[in-house]
Amino acid sequence: MSEEYEYRHEVEELQRKSATAARLFDVRRIIGGLFVIYGIIVLIAGFTASDADVRKASGININLWTGSCVLAVGLLFLLWMRLRPLSAPGAEPKPEPARPGGGPGAGPGAGEPGGREPGSGEPGSGEPGSGAG
């Protein structure tokens, strides 16, 4: 009994470590972090742009606009990671809430537009009542 308990304890500990490693190396964190860093760098370049740089870009401070867009994309990646964290490997996914009318057999039924009455198969389908025979 004690040996089985130790084995289960060891397996659970390895699963916790694996889940931590998966969350640590979530690609959204890496991509989001890089976008945020690059966005800040380009924003700084935009704030320090000279009048000659702005004139080269037809009067648009392109570094300022690009930096703010890149920073926004990076923040969206990090927000996505925060709102939808990774589940542990091998863990059951959380069931999504049921949608109205999304259950089994939720398609058009008999008496509804697009529905078929039983035995009224498509012409040529070979089903009883289809006229093919």
C-alpha cells in the first residue's frame, strides 16, 4: 500500500512540474513579450524622430504608428494568454457551456423549413418513399 502511494505521489509531482513547464514556455508569452519589447523600442524611436525623418515619410511619424501597433499586438497576445491559460498536459478540457439549440439533433426537424418527414427520402437516394426503385 505504501509503495503504491509513493508511486502516485511521484506521478502527481511530475504532472505538476510538466504543467508548470508548459505554462512557462507558452508560445503566446514568448511572442507577446517580443512584440512588446520591439514595440517599445520602435515607440522610443518614434518619440525621438527628427523633423527630417518625419518629412521622409510624407509627414507621418511612421515609427510612432508602427510602434504603437506592434505594442498593441504584443499586449493582445499577453491578454490572450492571461484569459485562456494552457491546461495541464493530459488534463481533461473544460466543457464549454451548452449553446441554445446546439444539442444533439438540433438540425432542422420534421415540420420545420428544410426538415424532412420520416420516409420521405431524397429522390434517387434509394430510401423508402423516395420514388427510386
